[in-house]
Amino acid sequence: MIKCILAITPEESELWTAIGTFALAGITFVAIGVQIYWNRKVLRESRSSFSSQLNLLQSQLKDENENSFKYNSIKLGQMFDSQFIGLTEDRKKSAGLILRNDFLAHDTINYAPIKEKMDEIYDFFDTIGYFVKHNYFKAEVAHQYFDYWFSPYYTFFATYHIKEFSGYDETVWNNLSSLSQHMDRVEIDQTGRARKPITKEDLKEFFQQEENI
């Protein structure tokens, strides 16, 4: 064996060295290629797993936020309902004044006699409108609790241009129209159609009920 090795010429030695070097380099490149492929595969799987976990987490957070929103909306609904009951006397007195002064038979009214009482009612609904507009209170819950009362009061507000007669600046009661739009959308979602316009006869019947609560 030693003799065979010794018999190798310098040229042959260089050749075998070169072959060995190329072979080693080839093995190294193959190993690097395999490692790169494996790393990419692991990275893809890791990204896929991370993406799946992230989507699951986002879905869970969305469900939790929605459940929290519903719970908080119900609690707010109960709180607002209690406040609305506290406005019973204001509602009775303002309704009585509207009927006794025969406001509904005219196109314009003198807001002064009912201003103090009605301001409280519109302040209340404006607060609800603010909460709904800024996603603190679900429109569906607001509709369930207050649409029966809000729609006639808002119709009276819009028909007789109460904001103009109130003497307040433009920043007051800006949430009432927004709340009306939200209520209308909920009505369409629930019934599949827009609500019928509230007439003056409807308002008269409504205020008669309010006077007798």
C-alpha cells in the first residue's frame, strides 16, 4: 500500500487532491442546500402555525370583545332606562303643555313653555346618541329599550325645528340625528322595511299616552 502511494506522481497527487477538494465542496454544497431547504420548510411551517394561532387569537378576541360589548350595552340599557323613568314628571308635564296649547295643530310653536322639561328629555336622548355613535352602546339595545319613545320625540324635534328655537349653539343635540339614523337601520335590519312616517295624529296619540303615564 505504501509502495502504491509512493508510486503516485506529483501530477497524480495534485489530481487526486483536486478531486477530493471538488468532492468535499460538492458534499458541502449539497449539505448547505439541504440545510437551506430544511430551514425554509421549518420557517414556512412556523409561519403557517403562527398565522393560524394569530387568526385563532384574533377570532377569540373578537368574540370576547363582542360579548363584552353586548354585556356592557345591556348594563347601560338598564342604567339609561332607570334615568328615563326619572324623567317621568318632565314627560307628563311637557306632553300636557303640548296638548293644551294645541301645538300639533300649527306649523310653528312657542318653545318657551315646554323648554325646561323638553330640554331634559332631549339631553337624555342626545347622551344615548353619543354612546351609540362612539360604539359604547349597541344600537340594537338602544332600539330595544327606547325606540318607542325616541322616534316620536325626535319627529316632534325635527318637525318643529326645536334646535333653532332652543337658543343653543350648533354643538347642542348633534347626536340626535345620528341616533335616529341608527334606529332606522336597526328597524330595517329587524323588519326588512323602513318605518312608516310618524304623523301629527300619531304624535297626538303618543303625547296623550305620555301625559297619562
